Amino acid sequence: MTIALTDSNFDKVLHFETYTGERYTHMKFVSLLDGATVVELGFDAPAKHQQYIGSLPAGVPNNWKAYKYAKFYDIQNRAVYLGVPWINPDSVTEDDEAPYLITVWGVDTDTMNSIRSMLIANGVESFEISRP
């Protein structure tokens, strides 16, 4: 199922491709911004627009100020800005494998080992247990 880049989908973790063929995975969608704002944040929207404009569908304005920019956080929690028209809407899907964070207090090592065993017994193989 494809996901629209609208404010109703903020905080979803998404996978998608741009019209230039770049693949993005595990991208947390956090906001929509105008061109002036992303430039103020240090993103070179005019230069990036020039890289993408030749690959975009007909009807996309040849003006970087004319459309919205999506702000994402990648898996390393770095901000990524992309013009919404650069993203192929048919490729946007929700990440069903987004990580969960489980914090457990007040247990001993034996109990933590039991929790690890329960995860494995339930088919969970990709997890990390660490002490702060």
C-alpha cells in the first residue's frame, strides 16, 4: 500500500524511490516545509532542483520555490530534505520493520536472559539488548 506524503502521515517510517532512481529506506517522515525554509536550514534546494528537473514527470514546475519539501530522519537520525515532486508517489510504502524500543528496569541478569529467550521463542531474531 502506498503512503501519501501529507501531514497525516508524519512520524511514519517509509521506503521510497526518487524519479532519478535513488532508493531511500527507513526514513522517518517528520514535516513538510517550503523552499525558503529548507534553504534557511542549509539545504541547497536550487542546486538539487537542477539535478532532478530532467527526471520529473510533465507538469512539475521548473521552479524550486513552487513546491513543498519533505523532511525525513534517516536511520542515523540525520535530517534529509527532498522535494516532494522528486519522490515517485507509487514507490512510497510504510516500513513494517521499523524498530521498537523496549526499556526494562529492575531486573537481574537471569530475568534478562529469560526475556531474550522469550523473544527468540516468538521468532524475533533481530534485536539488541544492552546496558546504558
